[in-house]
Amino acid sequence: MVTATLPDRPSVEVPEPLVLTAAEYDALPPSSRVELVDGVVQAMTPATRRHQIVVQRMRAALEGVCPDDLCVVWEQEVRLGDDHRRNPDVMVVRAEADDLDAYSYDPADVTLAIEVVSPHTTTTDRMHKPLEYAAAKIEHYWYVETAPEVVVHTFRLGVSGAYLESGIFKAGDRVAAPGLMWASVAVTDLAP
């Protein structure tokens, strides 16, 4: 622990970062509440009820339209590198890569990664994860704003290797992302 003194506050104990090798991280029990970024374990903030509802409704909407060669998973890990793992809120993966006893997916098996933005994940979900998922060549990325209203931002991997915005969808719209025409989701149905 490191003691930090903040203005107008008593001293605060701040935990030391936990740095693990890939093997050490893999030896931990699977958890959707931690991610490994450059070998450093990062605890994720607990989801709000609003976040949970939007994730649940997105899952249900996608499961209702998902083709047989794909499947919808959630609270699962995408292995971006040995020392870099993320847990998107929802992923669509190739059905042949789905293993009921597995926890982790290779980026090549992920067709779509979706993050639902929370107050403590805005920078990560809007800036860091899109760069990381694009570098891993995950073809589609969506992030979903939940307040003040639900808005779905869709992106598709461009020839440059970066995501290009393919749409912004609000209440009354249906998501219609190029390359994922089957993934037609009514934004109104996602709102809590």
C-alpha cells in the first residue's frame, strides 16, 4: 500500500498495482470483474443497474437475430495478447469457436465487440478499447451510451486498420451497421 495525502482529505491508502505474467494471470479463477492490461491487473467497477439492463437487452436483441454460424456471449474474455485481456460487455463470436467450458476467445473469432459505457469507463470505452480491438483486427465495435438516453455508436474496421464510424443510432432508430445487416436492433428496446 502507498499512502497518499489529498487536499482537504485524510490520508488514503492506495493499493500497489498487481503485475502478473500471463501464466500467473491464467492461474487465477476466471473473473469478468478484472482485466489484464500490459501485465497489470485492473479491477473493473461494479455495473450499475442501468448498465446491466442495457447489456441484458442488447444480448436478448442480438440473440433474437443472430445467424446460426455466430453466437452471442457476455462476461467473457477476448485475449488481445498474453499480457492484455479485455472483457467486452457483449461479443458476437463464430459459433465454431464457442466452447461451453471456455472463458476466453481469440480476436480472430470475434465478429463484434460491444461496450456499454458507464460513468467510470467513458475514456476506456470511447478511446482505449476501440484502438485495442482495432489493433486485434476485430471487425466491428459498438459502444452504447446510456445517459441521458441510449445511443448506439457503430464502427467497422477500415483498410487502414483503424475503426471508421459507421453510424449513430438513437431512440426510434434501428441499428443498421454495414457488414452486420442481420444485427438490426431497435434502440428503444435497449432503454431501461
